[in-house]
Amino acid sequence: MAISDLHLSSAANRDALAALPDFADDWLIVAGDVAERFDHLALAFETFTRRFAQVIWVPGNHELWSVPEQDGQPPLRGAARYQAQVALARSFGVLTPEDSFALWPGPGGPCVIAPLFLLYDYSFRPSAIAREDVVAWATEQRSVCADEMLLDPIPFTSREDWCASRLDWTEQRLLALDPSLPTVLINHFPLRDDLIHIPRAPRFTPWCGTKTTNDWHRRFRAQVVVSGHLHVRRTDWRDGCRFEEVSLGHPRQWNHGDGMAAYLRQILPNPPNGPTRMKRPFA
């Protein structure tokens, strides 16, 4: 199963998390934007590991925001913040992009479950827009991502440099996999720019991924690619690979009467009734 964009700064979303039933032997993919604060992230890890046999997490941009913590301590920034979150996840037995890839042995397997942390490099922009003009171009339609103020890339000189480092390291890990095994690739940001459908914020795309990964579903034998970030729940297909955007979203973006369980997306085995196509505009 998979879900993302829980945004646990909201009390309504935390209540839905608390009401989530047990799922016995199922595994859960959590594809980022769980929370900004460490205490909310810990709440998610504690809750999910009690209800699922294995939990796999990748960070979203909200986890990387340098925001004040509940205890008033200065916020961690950049790579140090991410590494502290990895340590927190491991303390609950949650798998992260820094751990060995797990092999799913159940229905639809064997399949390598590969959590990735890749960031973005502003390449999801029109070819006529130069990198140095991206923020001004997005500002024209009020689509600038808060990352510009809150996501510090330290010790890297820029977010795109951090992204390049993550791409190089991750590519080598994926190349080392057994070529006979299919994969499930998990990244908070979509791996392809043609999967981005956010009509209310059409100029938000530069903060949504990197064109370097456009062919990774083919190169690395992906059976399914899981992502979030867009708050537009949908299923797409490219080259026989299923792409699942699995966001829950902010309280106004989901039906509270259905509960959080209704928004878990089945990843393996393939759903018997075909792809789910639930859409909700970005807000």
C-alpha cells in the first residue's frame, strides 16, 4: 500500500491517522510530506509501524523545511536535517533511501522496493525560460514554492547541486541491482514532467522533479513508480509501467468521512479492477 502528503500539522489529518485500522501483513510506502516537525514525523512512524508489517519512507520537501520545533530548539537545516530524520525513521524500524533496498516477497513479487530521495533541479520548466528567470516567471502567476525560503541545501551551494549529488549516488545503487528483478521506484517528486497535472498552479512545475529521471522507469525495470507532491491523486501509464500519485493532501482535499484508509493505494499486486483515476486539483 502507499500514501503521501499527510501534512500532519493539521489536527484533522492527525485524527485520521489515529483512526487508521491495522493492516496485518501489508507493507506501507510513505512517499513524503508527512510533516515539518520531528514530533509529528515520529507520530507517523510510531502509528504506521504498529499497523503495518513494514514501513518505507522517503522525504518530501516539507520534511526538509527549516521550521521551529515544538521544544523551541533552532531548526536543523539541509543535509543534517535529512540525516536526523533518517535516524528517527530507523529508530522505529522504518526503511529509508539510505538503507538496503528490501525485496517484497508477497503477491506480485519478488520485487525490489527502492525508496529514493532525488529532489529537483528546476529542469521541469519551459525551454524558453532560463534557470535564473524561473522564480520571476512563477511569481507572475503566484506559483512560487515556499522551498525558496524554507528549504536550505547546506552544505550544498544550491538545491540543484544537492539534487545532482543524490542522482549520481542513487543511480549507482540502482545499477547494482539484480537485472532480473523488477522494481517499485518511490520518490516524493514525480519522475517525469508529463505526469504533472496541476491546473491551479501551472507554473509550479520547476519544483516538481528533474528531467534526468524521465527514463528511469525503463532503465531500472519499474513495475510501479510511486510519488506524491502534486496533491492530484491519479494513475498513469508509460511504457507499460504504472505511475501512482498517492497524495492524501490538506484537510480540504479529501473526504474526512471516508477516513485515511480509503486513500491508501494498492501497489502490489496490481489492483484487480485496473488503475484508479481519482483527481483533485492542486490547492
